[in-house]
Amino acid sequence: MKRNVARFMVLLTLIFIFISTQADRVMAITVYYYTDKVAILTYHHFDDNESSATISKQRFEQQLLYLQEKGYNFISMEKLTAFLEKKGDIPVNAVVLTFDDGYESTYKNAYPFMKGKKIPATFFLIAKHIGAKSGEIPKLTWKEIKEMQAAGFDFQSHSYDSHQDIISSSIGIKGNALTNSQYISNIRRYEKNDEYTQRIYKDLFVAKATLEKGLQKNVDMLSPPYGAQNSLVESMAVKAGYKYLVTTEYGLVEQMSKPTALKRINAGQVGIDGESLHRIIVAYARAYRSR
């Protein structure tokens, strides 16, 4: 009798293990929200005083942990560009993390967590402002950048010094430095077309050259400050040697996406937790399926 009971218990255990294994395999097969697409998430600054471009360390970590639990796969920008060039595949529910402006707060609040979780990311740097501390939110130093790069993190361009507004009219109105012709107050005239073109090209070229010298690697991706972009900015970026431009326009990236207009989602803002971020990503994924 005891022997029969023991055999019965062993049989029940084996059945339970089999059912659990099959359930896990079914979940692995069926839990997906999109395939052959990538959600590029954007972050900027970290602080407990949250805003449209600032979130807390706690919110950031909660977002990433929630996405991992829901079955998202964090991939590097290198894997994304290989996918765009049809040189590699990507997993389902693929996500790329990006950080604009090169704030030092990312080193203190995001880098340790991502390093510990082996989550890759790309940081877009304002080349002239690397190491800047006075009169602005502190930026990453070259020492911090080199440490992060050695740990596998990627760095690209956010312009040389165009993350600012310029005087774009004779009455003092200001506009984005990349997409506006400058009004030169001391001689009371606007930039000529060739002057404007040369200014944009020089800024983007010097940014690329500065970063490549410091990073000792190719820099071929640009995040135009504030997402400011027009046909001239795009053409000058390509001329300067950039292959990819990321935008502030919301959406997912497909293999057929225009390389100089890769959409992103601003996840680094007040009010977005992991669940709401998941819903935003899924909503865009569904929009692509319904086209």
C-alpha cells in the first residue's frame, strides 16, 4: 500500500512538472506584442523633482523591471542598426534605451542599475559641453564616459553646440539653432543661405570629429536637439557622415523606417510608470498592425 502511494506521488510530481514546463513554453511562444519592430525610449535628466524631461531613479527602475516582467527584450543600438541594414535579427518586443543631453545624473542614477541588469543603452552627447558644470545642469565628464563605454554603453552625437536657441528675427525672437537662420544683431542682417548651411554643417561635423577622437570609435548617429529637423539639417548630417537620425516623433521603428527619421517614445517624464509605458508601446504596435 505504501509503495503504491509513493508511486502515485511520484507520478503526480512528474505530471505537475510536465504541465508547468509546457505552460512556460506556451507563455514564451504566445506572449508578444510586436515582432520585427523596435521601441526606442528616450530619457534625459534624473531628479526627484520630475517634469516632462526629468524622472526619478525609482520611477526609471520600476519602468524597466515592469517591462522585463512583461516580456520585453532590451537590445543595443548596434543590434537595431544591424536589423535596419538587414544584417541581423531582433527578438520580439525589442526595446532600445536612449539618453539625450549627456547629463551626469544618468551616470549616478541610471548607469549602475543598467550595468547590474546588463541592459544596454545609447547616450547622445553635446560635444562642447562634456564635463560642463557651471551655469547648466552638470554633464558627464570624459572619465565617466570612458568608464561607461568600457562597460559596454554606446555614445553618439547630440550636436556640438546647437542645444540652444538663437536670435532668429530683427525684433529679438529666438528659435532653434539648427532649424533657424540667425539674425546677426551687430551688423543688422540675417545669415545668408550659404552661411546658415555652413554653420549647421560645421556644428555637426565638429561634433562627430570631437566624439570620435575621444571615444576612439565611429560615431554615425545624431539626435538633433529638441528633435529640431528639416531637409537642410538632414542633408548636412548625411554630408557630415551620419547614417542615422533619431527624432522626437512618437512611434516604433521598422526595418523599412527611414534611417534619418527613427521614431522614439519619451519615457522619461512625470506620470509614466511601467504599466502606462507598456500600454503606450502596445498602442503604437497595434497602430502598425492596423495599417
